[in-house]
Amino acid sequence: MPSVGLHATPAAKEVTRQPDRLLSVADAAERLGTGVRFIRRLVAERRIRYVKVGKHVRIAESALAAYIEERTVEPVPSRRSRYGKAA
């Protein structure tokens, strides 16, 4: 006879994820430090994921984070000149 509640089922082990907070265009622009027009252009050119809620456009926090991550440029290690300081 199987015991109830002693063993976790695979479904019970899944971590429940919080849904992303949806940001307005103005909130997304504030987070990026840009104007609303820039965000609207990203949406119009489909360069960022967005959600339509009726006639309103919302951008998920994860979509904004992904946009930032994709466009982050890592610094290049500086090359030291052989002709630096005199000995």
C-alpha cells in the first residue's frame, strides 16, 4: 500500500517561479536611462520582447535584462607597451 505524503513526486520538486513583473514603456525607459521614444522604437523594430495587454505595451523585467545582457560589451585586456617606462 503506497504511503501518502512521504515521498515527493516529480511535480512537487519543481520550483515555482514568480512571474515576471511587466513594466510600462516609461518604466523600461527609466531603467535603461533612455527616453520613451527609444523603447517604442525597440518595440516597433521588434528588437526587444514585449507583451500586448489590450492596446498597452508591457516589457517583462527578464526581457529587459536579456536585452541588456545581449548588448553588454566586455572590456578588452589592455596590452602593455614594450616602450613604457624607462628602467
